[in-house]
Amino acid sequence: MVVLRNLVSRNRLPQSVFDEIQLYDQQTLLSAINDTVTGSLPADVHTLRLEEFNALKEAATNGHPPQPSSQPGRPPQFEVVQSNVRSVQYDGGRQLRITPVNRLRVVMVQTGYRRVPGGDPLNSAVVNTSFTNDGRNWYPGVELFGEGIFIDLDIENHPQNNLQLSGGAFEIWSDAWRNPARFTNRTLVGEDRNQLHPVFVWWHTFAHRIINALSVDSGYSSAAIRERVFIDVNESNGAANGGILLYTAQPGGDGTLGGLIALVPEFERVIRGALRNIDACSNDPLCGEEQFGYGKYNGAACYACSLISETSCEHRNMRLDRNLLLQNLP
């Protein structure tokens, strides 16, 4: 504590942070430091996504108490109140589980950026934003706190909710997932290839429709809400389970004071708005007749019906198909 007091006296450490540190015993502080220094990291992005997906499903089933921040003075990193989780059944017979995430911590790191020669957004990164210090690579990043809504089908507890997709759009995307070389000149593996899976496309399109419905029906700007699409694919038989997390975390953004999760009790209205007029688009028949194929990024999707702000979509408005959702409504 003497060292910390010296830092406070030299204005290197805020007094409020020092006061917060004093609330914890030495063992708790050492444990937090050890977790930060030696904590294991996921092997790849795909593993990280699966860990996040499983954590959200577990919290939706059993709830999750406020998880204290590893940094004194910071708000809780994650919280789900199980009694606020809702199940909503639709005409298709499936039950959507709507889980409000009261507390959510988001860390965004820039590892590089791409130039787009020839208009191809999948070009590899050409500039690395890291710098080296003490033998370690560091990247610019930002830590944000907010709230979100997790939506899934709760297949573990209700197997009948499993997505059994069908239709012409489903056949095209299934073929693309099994034989990606027929649809792109790139070698797709792991997470990139799974973005061609029809279950991923279904959830991704559904997320965009909900975000647009929130902007129209509930007063949120679509740019204020971000998405995260989860998919867990059984490589042996192609079966998949998925879900989406819609969240807001930017400072001063819509919903960061509880407004987003306050919509959960009335979320049927939001979903009805998302699916209303899904069979029509102001760009029809051109939009509705579009099919995914070689050299394309989407099926039936345009800015009038399915695309959102590119700062909200983590997949650059790719892998969307309104017809797949239309042919397989929940």
C-alpha cells in the first residue's frame, strides 16, 4: 500500500481507485493479478465464440450473478437475472428464449485494417496496428460496458425447437457450406466456412430484421445496436445450433441505461415488427429474385429490407438471405 500511496501523491493513481483497492484483502488482489497475468486464452476466434455462446446459454438457463470486474472501481462485467428470462412461442411452433443481459463488458481491439482494391472486402489485412514493448505485441483497444438481449431456441431443454430448415434458399446455402469452392475462389475453413451454413444465415438475417424493427418500432437508431451471431456446427452431420446477441455499449448510446433490456417484456411486438412484410421489399422483384451464388456475398438482401449500418454488423453485411428466413419463419 505504501507504493500505491506514493502513486496517489504523485497523481499517477486516482484517489478513488486507491480507496476501492483498500476494500479488498491481499489474497483477492493477488488472485486477480495472477488471473490477468497467467490466464489462458482461447486457441482461436472460433473457440472464443463457442465459449461465449455456451456461457450465454448457461446464464439464460440458470442466471448469473454480477461478475465483479478484475479492476477495482469498474462496474460488473456480466449479469443475467434468470427470473427475467422469457420464452415466446410463434406460429411456426418454435419457442424463442429472450434473455436480458443486464451487465455486459465489451473489449474491442484493432489488429489491423484492410484496403479494398477491386471492391473485395475479404482481402487480407495489409497493415498491422501492433507495437512491441518488453517483448510483447500490443494492440489499440477500448473497453466498454453496456447491456444486451440474447436470443436462442433453448435446444438443450427443448429439442423440438431445433431449426429444421427447408426450401430453395436452404438448399443453396447448404450446398455452399458443403462445397465452398463452388461459390468462392477462396479457401474457407473454420469460422469463415461456417458463415455459409444456412443456420448461420438464418440467425444473421433474423438479427438484422430485429435491429431494423427496433429502429422503427422502439425508437432506437440502428447504428446504436451491435450484433454477435453464434453457431455451433456438428461437422459430421451438418446439424447446427445458433443464437444472437444484440447489445449496445458505446458511451452515450441508446439503451446503455437499461432501455434496451426494458423491451424484453414486450419483445413479441418487436419480433412481429421484424417479420412484418418480410415477403415484400421496395426493390422487389429484383431483390426477392436474387439467389446466392459464385462471387456473391448475399442472397435476397438489400438496404431496403435486410442490410444495416456496417458499424453494427460484424460480418460487413454479408451472408444474408431474406428468402431463407421467409421460407422458415419461427
